[in-house]
Amino acid sequence: MRTKLAIVMLIGVSAWAQPFSAGVKVGLPLTDFINTASGQSSTVTNRYIVGPTAELHLPFGLGIELDALYRHFNYRNVIGSGASAVINVNTAGDWEFPLLLKYRFKGELARPFVSGGVAWDRISGLSSTISQSVSSGSVVNPSGVKDSNTVGAVVGVGLDLHFIIHVLPELRYTRWTSQHFNVNNVLSSNQSQAEFMVGITF
């Protein structure tokens, strides 16, 4: 009787004490963060995304994942030509916080998964350096920023490879509801975002 009671209690505790995993996620953008008009602007997005990731594992193959992902980018505008040209170089960081519901299909060493949820995105540390042949200067939080914050819907597909650690390659797509930038049809932020990511969790 005591053995049966202990087994029931153990099952009950296991049902409530769900496992938790954490690690790091790195990624490669498959789309440009900013769109620019040809010949008037140029943009450089550092080709990496990195940040911590954590997941609460629920019964029936479900999980809840939260990431904090960072990327750095800059964009450059040239106004005019020759000695009178004005060069405007803007730099900023971007923090993205996806909250996802994940479902893993059955498998031994490899378990395919799908995910979906919502993400919050915030531009931080935006500054602008304006230079001309005769002078130069810097501006913090320059004009042209439509909204420092935006929210979007996220979907993803991937594979959970379990050895000693979990390695999770994933394709992820995000559609943002609004733009961070929109400067006279010369420069605008991309509302569609695709990424290839790899998570390593313990």
C-alpha cells in the first residue's frame, strides 16, 4: 500500500515539476533589416543574432520558449554630391523578445518541432554622425525614427537534436505590425523578417 502511494505521489510531483532548459541562441538574418533606395542610401546589418534562450517543457510535447536576441546595424545616407555632399551615418542596436509556444513531434535523437507566438522589438542606442567637407557632428536619437518599439507574429520550424546537449537548428519568420523607420521612401525598416537560427541548450 505504501509503495503504491509513493508511486502515485512521485507521478504527481513529476507532473508538476516540469523540466526547464536554458542556453544560447545564435542566428543569421536571411532578410535585410532595413530597405534602402538604390543610389541614395546603404545599410549594413551585422550578420549575426545572438542572445540567451530559456524553455519550460510541458507535457504532451509542448513547451514555452522565451528569447532575448540582439543585433547591431548601421545605415548611411549621402545627400548631394562633390564637396557639398552631406554624409549621414546612423548606428543602433536592436533587441527582440520572442515568446513562443512550441510543439515537438515524437522521436528518439531527433524531434521535429513547430512554434508560434508573439515578439516584441525595441531599437536602442540610436545615434547619427553627420559629416561634410567643412564640419561634422553627432546627434542622439536622430529624426526618421517612426517607432522605437514594435510587435509582431512569429512562426518557426526546426529540429531538436539531443545528444549530451540539445542542438536546435530552426527557420523562423516574423511579421512586424509597424516599421521602425520610414524616411521619404528612401529608407524604411523591413516588416518581414526571416532568420536561420541554432539554439544550444542544457
